[in-house]
Amino acid sequence: MEERRRQKKVSSLIKEVLSQLIIDTIQDSYESSLITITRIEITKDLKIAHIYLSLFGTEHKEQILDVLNERMGYFRKYIASHTNLKYNPMLIFSYDPILSYKEKIDTLLDQLKKDEKSS
């Protein structure tokens, strides 16, 4: 149970630091886009952090993910200098698939409602 609490604390700290850094460095380059960290999953040993993002208002989703992964070294150094963590985790950026699942479910539910009304 202690490990889970520690994982939550570390992921919350990383999310706070990284969110502002992404706004300052990446989002300014893609002004019409909105980049949000939806969640961070960190391994029990605190050495790998999977960062899930939602990207709105842009057609450059893959390009933004590539830029984030290219700048991972810079982000790790920034996190290390702004936090007091024993381990500086490897960062893995990816698009959050939960959002697309939610959209599919909403679409299906809307279609069911329409089918019920027409029956």
C-alpha cells in the first residue's frame, strides 16, 4: 500500500511540473492546439513514467508526440532540477486511448437512443 501512495505522489509531482513545461515549450509552437496530461502511470520502482495525453484542436497529433519524445532528455533534466526525487524516471509519451473509447461509447449510446425513439 505504501508503494501505491508513493507512486501517486510522484506521478502527481511529475504531472504538475511537466504540465507547465509543456505549455511553455510545446503548446506555444502549436497555438491552435490544446495539450493536456490526462494521467501518468508510474512503475513500482519509480523508474518509468507513462504519460498519457489528450490533444485537441490539431491535425498534428503524431508530430506533437514525436516532438515530446525527442525532447524527453530535456524534460527529464527539468524534472530532476525542479523536484527532489531519488530516481528520475524515463518518460514515455503516448496518446490516451481512453478518450477515443469514450467517444465511441457516446456515439453508440446516442445511436441506441435514436433507434429507441424511432421504434
